[in-house]
Amino acid sequence: MIIKVMGVQWVLVCHGLVTAVVVVSFLCGRWPIFEGTFIQRIHYFLTFGAYDYFLRFVGAVFGSKCTNAILSVEYYCCDRPNPLLQILYLLIIGVTYYFIANSCFAFIPGYYLSEIHRYISLSVVAVGILLFLLTSFSDPGTVNANNVSHYIKAYPYDNIIYEEKECSTCKIPKPARSKHCSICDRCVARFDHHCGWMNNCIGEKNTRYFMAFLLWHFLICVYGTVAIGLILAGRLKDFKVIDILTVYYGIQNSFMDLAPHVVQWLLGSYNTQILLMVFLAIVGMLLAGFFGYHAKLCLSNTTTNETFKWQDYMEWQRKLKEAKVSAEALKQSISGMSSERQPLLSKWRTFFRKSPLEDVVVVKNNVYDKGFLHNILEVISPFSTRRSFTRNKLKSS
Ligand SMILES: [Zn+2]
Ligand SMILES: [Zn+2]
């Protein structure tokens, strides 16, 4: 019997690990820290490889008509605005809340939680949905013919990653830091990324709601995990499980001896609550990573879009500098060979000398970074919502 229960525990642990690896690979596989690891390969398989095999399989079995149908579904789902992920978000939060209410509310009030948590939990979820709606349906900072000149004034060109350009689709000048979103078919100021979950761009005006959404949902996960933990601790207390284990079964009253028996008892009686706790903890950790990444960007006044631009720029500059240094080194060695009055020692020195390529340093000069206080203020109160922006508007019109 015990072996059977232990087996179930191991299955649960393996299931949890596999789920965690798949979720982390899918969502974070492109992060630089996973470069060259199996996480990146799983990410590639999940996001591209598996789909490619599926398409080839369908093509071989059902013919090209079927493949075309799938491709048009893909076009609708990935390249056009659509509410599929928005519905999925509402489903996830609704179903999770339903399961929590169904399996946990019976134990509230409990030994550690008072009745008020029934209402707090409902309100925190309501605020979460409100932030979701705010991010989804607010204007991200659409650039149009009327406001483009003000945006150009607000965001000067740095002539490094942004220079004067026209949007080939909108036929208006492209302010620095803006980007044309091909899914929404509009130019967005201080463009960060197009968010499928929100079915909206994240840009100048709604980055603040997006950040609040991430932080709030992270806090919801922490609250949920802790609250369910306290419910289970309350159940242990109510049933005097520790006393029974130590007094009746004579198990030593130490954490190491008690923990396996307590976990076994909880898994047997409260598996739904434990699964919910694990789910909330995993989602919470992912949200923490995502929020941390975006907070770092906000603090240095960079956008997700700009991180790619900087990567390209730095790569290009490094190659250019390396080529220059190599050419210089070659020139020196040729002139060294031609001069015959070199002392013998210099050969050794040349041999052990530092490689000139080690000195190649490319500096990232982000002119929009004006100190973290200013940067945070720019996210909380975007330029286009400030009075100075409107004053400029009145002056010119
Ligand atoms: Zn455009
Ligand atoms: Zn968009």
C-alpha cells in the first residue's frame, strides 16, 4: 500500500517536472540564458518543429487543400487581430477561481484564515480582470497624421538605432521608438511588442497597465499559494495530524521524520488543493520572470523591440571594429617583419601579448535612458498624456 502511494507521489513529481520544463521552454526558450541548451531545442520543437512535421504529415496524407486550410487558420490566429488568447485568459482565470472556490471555500473560515478571504479573493481576481480589460482595450499610442509631429518632438532621433524614416504603409513620418505593427496595421509610439494575450500592442500609453497586470497577477498567484497553504496547515491543526503521528504512531517529532507522512496524508486527502497550489506557484514564478524582465527594460528606458535593434547594432559594430583591429595588427606585423633591427626578446613578447581583439569594446549609448526615476515616470505618465504635449498641439494647430 505504502509502495503504491509512493509510486503515485513519484508520478506526480515527474508530471510536475515535465510540465514545468515544457512551460518554461515554451515561454522562455528564446531567452539568452537558455542559448544552446535543451530548453532552446524544446522551444524550437514546440514553436516551429512540431508544427512543421504536422503540416508535412497533413500534406502527405490529405493533400495540399488541407495544408492550405491549416495555413489560412494559422494566418487568422497568428497574423490577424483575434480574441482567441483573450478568451483563453478568461477561461484560465475563471476555471482556476471556480476550482479554488469549489475545493477551498468550504474550509474558510479555518484555523489560520478568516472569512474575509472569501471576499478578498473575489476582489483581487476582479481587479486582475479589470487590468486585463484596461490593457486590452486601451489605445497603446497610435501614431497618426494629427499627432505625428508631436511624437517626433517628444522622441528625438538618436541616429544610432533610429533615424528619420517614413512608414511605408501609413505614409507618415516614423517617430523614433515607434514601430508599425503588421498585425494591427498601425504605427505605435514607443512600441514594445504586440501581445497576443491582450490582442493589442503594448506601447507608449499602455505599458503602465501591462506592467500593473503582470505585477498584480504575480501577487494573485503568491496570495493564492499562501492562502491554500494556510488552509492545509489549518486542516492539519484541526485533525491534530502531528499529535496523532507522534503520539499514536510513535514517529519522531522532527521535520525530516514527519514531513513524508504529512505530505502523504495531504496528498491522500487534499490532492486538488495541492495541484492548485503547484499550478499557482509555477504560473507565479513565470510571471515573476516576465515582470522582472520588463521592469529591467522600464528602468533602463528600453523596449522589447529596441533590445533586438541594439543586439543587431552591437553585433554589427563589433564586427566592424574587429575587422579594423585585425587589419591594423596585420599591418604592424608586416612592418615588424620588414624592419631587421628588432631585438630577440620582442618575439616572445609578441607571442605572449594580449590579442588585439580583446580590446574591442562596443558601448551601448541609449540616449533615452535619463536615470531610473525619470524612466519610471515616463512609463507611469507617458509624454502624450502630459499637458506639455497638448500645449504643443494647440500652439501648432
Ligand atoms: Zn505605420
Ligand atoms: Zn499590434
